[in-house]
Amino acid sequence: MRICVVGTGYVGLVTCACFADLGNDVIGVDIDRAKIDKLNNNIIPIFEPGLKELIDRNLGKRLSFTTDLKAGVQSSEFIYIAVGTPPNEKGEADLTAVKEVAAGIGKHLNGPKIVVDKSTVPVGMGDLVESIIEEHCGSSGRVQVISNPEFLKEGSAVYDFMHPDRILIGTNNRTAAEKVSELYQPLEAEIMITDLRSAEMIKYASNAFLATKITFINEIANLCERVNADVTKVAHGMGLDKRIGHFFLNAGAGYGGSCFPKDVSALVQKADKEGSDFKILKAVIAANDFQKRSMLARIKEVLGPLEGKQIGVLGLAFKPNTDDLREAVAVEVIHLLMENGARVKAYDPAAMEAAQVLLPGVKFAENAYAAAEDAHCLVIFTEWNEFKEMDLERVKASMRAPNMVDGRNIYDPTKVKALGFNYRGIGRK
Ligand SMILES: NC(=O)c1ccc[n+]([C@@H]2O[C@H](COP(=O)([O-])OP(=O)(O)OC[C@H]3O[C@@H](n4cnc5c(N)ncnc54)[C@H](O)[C@@H]3O)[C@@H](O)[C@H]2O)c1
């Protein structure tokens, strides 16, 4: 099949690479010329395990990149939209890029196409995309717009694309649904076909539910601290109940990232617009904000006033195995630490380059041990595996004071306390 993917970010680039590896001819289109130049020189602009190998294998054969939307549209049967839908100042999804792409597709249309929306968009956007395309091509019925939300996770995006829990196809047109299903046949995954609007809603409902689950266990953790219970044991006991399950029950410093905060907020805004007050999600947003800020309180509890104190930070990205800093808890809390007069030395295995732009005034260490050196407190924001395997005796010996605030509960409190650390996890007082 000939596929054009518009937007070559975390989702679009993985979509390009995976579809090409499955044997399709793929053309990735982006307005960011610097990104396209890098890609054509086989430089991968993001950190995502397994992605480089796929691009190496397919670039120049079945995979190419361009800034020319016309070339992408006219040479393809399927046009995927995978541009960003970041939050606007009201917290709604900013749909400017999706609308621009829809207009461009309409302008360059040279025959019947299937337009597949992979960007996360509010319910009703698929219909709007279709009408924008029709307006710009001057006729109707030439495109079928389908919703095909993406559920991959950064850090395991290639694996997730190739091994999805389900493929969701939203359209009322049976033939178009079958054609898109064919693209995914090699994955042998369960394919659910539903109407366009329900598909759009499933994506938001799924992300909002997961954010709620994380927030619920975080609030249980806060209570555990007061009643002297251990949230990791509580979560394990809860998770053994098949109706609950173990996933997304890790208490921590709050959720961040490029999806949960913006999607929860966009769903609340959409509900408000439709006259439906989404009370639980409003509480989730407030509770998550509290959880992020509580990291500052936890550090102050250990250190007292922060003026002149040195904080070693392990992990900046919003989760392990990615370099993505969008809405990362570490970035927000580091700003608070510096406002309180602390000095920060940070290390992240993948996100340092991007962090230098976002965090002026922060020193960046060459490795995790160097981040801990001379620190009054070591703070863990991201559960990278390499932090779990550190020689903590060496860490302690290099610190000014052996304080540790573990925002992801990666260490066993009994073991680190036995080593002489003044340790604070989340929900395990
Ligand atoms: N990142 C994730 O983990 C994830 C997971 C599932 C769904 N999503 C959704 O997928 C969509 C894309 O997310 P992302 O994280 O890949 O975003 P991103 O910011 O990494 O990438 C978006 C890309 O679109 C390009 N772009 C913007 N306007 C364009 C235009 N007019 N024409 C061509 N290219 C344009 C940008 O230059 C950028 O390269 C969003 O709606 C997001 O909510 C993201």
C-alpha cells in the first residue's frame, strides 16, 4: 500500500517506520524542515528504542521524508494525520495543525483517498476534517475520513505499534474500514470497528481513566503515609483482584507527559462545552497538581529551608526510555526548587539536550553518580533502570548529606535505610 503520514513526531515517525517495515511504501511529511533534513540523513530526532533500526532498514527503499505535502498526498492511497494537538491557553486541544493539514489535503487531492486521523482529537473533529477537505477540493464524497487513535506509549512505541492491545477503526463506511483493517492484518491484533465519534471518545476515555487510576493510587499513598501503611503492598493486594489489575497502580510524584495532562484537560473542556460537568476529572487535575508540588514539600521536610542547598536530580523525562520533557514533573519541580534558592545538578540518560533549553541555571552531570556528588539530597523523578542498579554506598560517600527523596519508589526502603540514607518514598513512610 502507499501511505503518507503527515507529522513525523513521536507518533508519526513510529507509524512511518513500522508501516514501511511491514512492506508498505511510506512517505513522511512534516513542516519542520530541519527535522526532515535530519531524517533524510538518517539522523533520528527523538530517542525511542528500536526506531533507528527500523529506519535504517527502510530509508531510501520503502521509506522517504519530505516537506512537500502535495507530493505525499498525490502519491498515496492512505493519508495519516499525526500532527500535534497540544493544549491551548484554555486547556482545550489546539486543532490548528489538524485543520491546516486537512485544508492542504483538500487543496492537493488528485483522486479518492482514505484520510486516517491518528492525532488525538475531540469528538466531532473527524466530521470537521471531512468538511474542510471537501471545502478545499471543491467536491464531496472523494475522501473517507476515519478515526484510528494511537495507543502507543513513548519508551516502547515501536513494540506497542507492532503488538497493540487493539486496533480501533472509527467510521460508518464499511469498505473504508476494511481497507484500513488490511493495513494492520500483519499485526494479527484484535480490530474493533466502530462509528467515528465513538472511536474519538474511546481514546480520550482511555487516557482519562488511566490518569484517574494513577491519581487514585497517589491519594491512597498520601493516606498510607499518615496511617503507616505501605502503598506498594496495598497496590499489589488491590491488583490481585482481576477487576482492578496491577497496571497503573504505581504511586509516585504525579503523572506528566505529552498526553495525560492535555487529554484530561481537553476532555473536561469538551464536557463543559457540552453542558456535562466532568467532576471526577476536575478532581484528578487538582489532585495531580498537588502530588507534583508535594515533591517540594517532601524535600523541604527532609532539608528544611532550601536556600543554598544542593539537590542532585536523577531523571528529567516524564518516563523512562524517552527524551520527552513535555509536562515532565521533574521540570516543574526543579523550577520550584530553584525559586526556593536551591542549586540543582541533574542527570537523565536521554533528555539532557532538550533539558538544557528548558532549565537554564541547572547544572547537568555526566552521569548519575556525578549528579549525586556534593548533594544535600538526591531526588528521583524518573524510574530509569540504570538508577535502580546504582552502587548506593558509593553514592552516599560522595554526598554532603545522605538524604534521598524517591519520587518513583524505585528503592527498597529497608535496604537504603540500612545503608544510612534518610529515605523518603511515596506512601511508604
Ligand atoms: N506522544 C505520544 O505518546 C502519543 C500517543 C498517542 C497519541 N498521541 C497523539 O498523537 C498526536 C501527535 O503526537 P506527537 O507526540 O507525535 O506530537 P509531536 O509534537 O511529537 O509531533 C507532531 C509533528 O507534527 C508536525 N506538524 C505540526 N504541524 C504540521 C503541519 N501543518 N504539517 C505537517 N506537520 C506538522 C510537527 O512539526 C511535529 O513534527 C497528538 O494528537 C497526540 O495527542 C501521542
